[in-house]
Amino acid sequence: MSRIRPLKTSNDRIWIPEDYFARAEIGEIFPDADGRVIEFDMGCGDGGFLVQMAQHHPEHRFLGVERLLGRVRKVSRKLKAANAQNARLLRLESQYALDYLLPESSVDRMHFLFPDPWPKEKHARRRLFSEPFLMAIKRVLKPGGELLFKTDHDDYFELAQEVVKECGDKVGFERLEWPEDAFFYPITDFEQQWLDMGKTIDRMRLRFD
Ligand SMILES: C[S@@+](CC[C@H](N)C(=O)[O-])C[C@H]1O[C@@H](n2cnc3c(N)ncnc32)[C@H](O)[C@@H]1O
């Protein structure tokens, strides 16, 4: 069984919670968070999207969550190179962060971009987009907060549409239009790869009560 390796160096772009078993305060992550827009990028990958967003909105605060250590380190270097002071990285599993670590009503926008699609039928239940996932999102979002989801994977998008239809009223959210020019929204690293391959991208924007 593989062991999770500790981070070797302290790095001011990486947020290491003091206690992984207690809810954090948003001020622990961003000491100047008060009154600011807080955004959360789940599975930030190589960080192209996160870095561009952080540069475009220096007044916002961004937390990127990623489970692969190599990617966290890489994005940390990119943020430093871009001199982006307003983003932090957390090496953790997104659902755990949502369920146990992030405080209630603390985030304005959640980005869930090109999550692993788990294409094999026997692995499909590992897809994060589900009712418990949306319940967890609702707990962490501020009222009126949004979830932005994109995928290149048709089956995953179909599943997401079904989940949204089934539990929209129960969880408490509505689907909004999301035209291309609605707001600044950079293409992610994986998105560019899929676009280069001629794939179609589906997107969904949900606003929570
Ligand atoms: C297909 S990549 C997309 C990365 C980025 N969002 C983009 O669009 O370029 C999915 C990323 O999510 C990470 N990931 C997958 N499942 C995760 C989870 N449960 N928690 C945190 N990160 C996860 C993977 O390691 C990978 O970096």
C-alpha cells in the first residue's frame, strides 16, 4: 500500500491545516478574507485555470484542492512565478475537504472542471457528482453561491443532468444559463487538450439557495 508522503518544505502557497479533523476558519486560510469573494477549485490539476483566475481577480481569494502531490507542488511554483498572492493550495481529497474541513457558508463560487470521468462502468460510482456531493457543496457555499461544472465526457454530463433533475428541489438549487461571454472564465489545461482533439465540452451552472 502506498504511503502519503509529507510535504518536504514549507511553502507559503500551500495551506496545511493545523487540524485535519476540525472545521477550519476561512481566516486560517486567508487572514484577509473578510468581505472578499472566495473561490474554490476542486481538482485544480496543473493549475492553469487557477493561476489565470488569481491574476484576473487579485481582490478575490482562491483555494485549489488537488490530491496529487506533484501537481500541488507544480501549481505552487506557478503561483509564485506569477506573483499571485491571493491563492492557496490544499493537498486533499475534495469530498473530504467539503465534508469535514471547510467552514459552512464560506465560499462564493466552486469550480468543478473536468473531474476524472471514471469511464468504465464498474468505476462509475466513483464519480463525485452526486446528491451527497451537492449537499456538501450547499453547506459550504454562501447563500446564492454557485457551482460551475464542465466536462468533455458525455456519460458524466448525462449523469450530472439526471442528478440535478432528481435533487434540485430537495437540495435547493436552480440551474442558470451560462453563455460563453457571461464572465471571465479561462480555458483549463485539460479543456485545451480536449478542444485540440475536437471534443465537445458541456457546462452547467447551478445557483444554490
Ligand atoms: C482531469 S484533471 C482536470 C484538472 C483541471 N481541473 C483542468 O481542468 O485542467 C482532474 C484532476 O482532479 C484531481 N482529482 C481527481 N479526483 C480528486 C479528488 N477526489 N480530490 C481532489 N483532486 C482530485 C486529479 O488528480 C486531477 O489533477
